[in-house]
Amino acid sequence: MKKLEDKVVLITGGAGGIGAGMAHAMAKEGANVVIVDVNEETGRKVEASLQQHSPDSMFIRFDLTKHDELKGLVDQVVEKYGKLNVLVNNAHVSRQIPFMETTRENLDLSFNTGFYPTFYLMQAAVPHLKETKGNIINFASGAGIKGQPTQAAYAAAKEAIRGLTRVTANELGGFGITINLISPIANSEGVQAWAKAHPDMYEGMLAGIPVGRLGDPEEDIGRVAVFLASDDSKYITGQTLMVDGGSIMLH
């Protein structure tokens, strides 16, 4: 039996990069995967690819900054499939800017696409996850844990998500809901573009990864997401899993 047989998974930012990698890994393990993204073209391509492994998987075009509509998004998924087992809050948009140049607009972009969708989708999903004793996978970042220069807005939102995750893990564990974080380094399209623009910084990052390579969105990050979404991880909650090749070793 596949690890995620018949589970319903909602993944934000699923049209590319780590989101698409997780979606493929989960679909291959039998999950019905709903990917949410603003990018219609790539979303439809990923949808078609997912349906080769999980015919009932689907893409929903949605702007996560429409916070008042996020409950409706969860309701739409539950109405179609009858339940929700896993929520994956992966989407996040931010700009790299030195701290002294960071504006309210930069902060709003990061929190409106990252923290607030995570917060409101969790609130909308919890009643359904209580019924399935499901789980939530949120995303942290080494930018926040280590304090990466030029990442003030992104790091602040990511650390806010980490705090929220620990609080809700304590509050909701008694309902059978587990909530954990992945802090990844992956060879996504965004990282590839950054590497071309900043080759020296890229080489420096690569040198700081003990295993000597970037993670693969599906095989490395996706497989850990499958573990967290499966019954194999039911005794793990409130944790930050560093899926970064050893780049950061938490104490």
C-alpha cells in the first residue's frame, strides 16, 4: 500500500519548484493532490503531470493575498473530496533588500503572501483536520534561522511562521493533528535564477553544504514531505526539519 493512499493534500505554491516537487512525490504515493497557485499556465502543466499518477489531483488558480477568501478555498477542496488530510503552506514571495532600505511595502509583500495565508489556511483547515487526525506542513528558512543579510522581510515572516507552528502544535496535538516545518535548500527555478545572477554567492552557499549539492525538489524535499504527511510521523510535532544537506545544524 502506498504511504498516502486516498489522502487529500492541499499545497500552496504548487505550480513549480519545491511545491511541484512535493506534489509529485505525494501523488506517486497515492494522494489526491490539490495545487494552488496564481500561475495558470504552469499550474495546468503540473496538474496534467500529477494526473498521470493520481487521476483526481487538480489545480486551482488562486491569489493567496485574498485573505478573506481563503476559507472558501479550503471549503472548495473539502466539498470536492469530502475531507482534508494534509495542508502544506509552501507559497511565499519576498524581495531581497538591505535592512535599512526595507519598506512597509516589502514587509507587506512577504507577510501577505507567506505568513497570513499560512495563518488563515490553518484556521480554515483545522476543523477538517480534527476529523481526519491530519497534519500541517509549514515552511521555515535558513534565511530566518541563520539571519541571512538582505532577507529582513522574508526572515521575519518565516520566523513568525515558526512561532505560529510551535504554538499550534501545542494547542492542537491533543486532537491528533501534527504540525511541523521544513527548512529546505533546493535546486528550484528561483534558486537557479539567483545562481545565474549571483554566481559568487551561489558558490559560497554550495561550499557551506556538507553533502555538496542542492536538494532535489521531489526526491529530497518531496520525500520528507511525504514522511510528514504520512502516519509514519504521527509522534513528531512542532519540529523544524532541516532538509538542507547539513547547511544548518540546529542545537
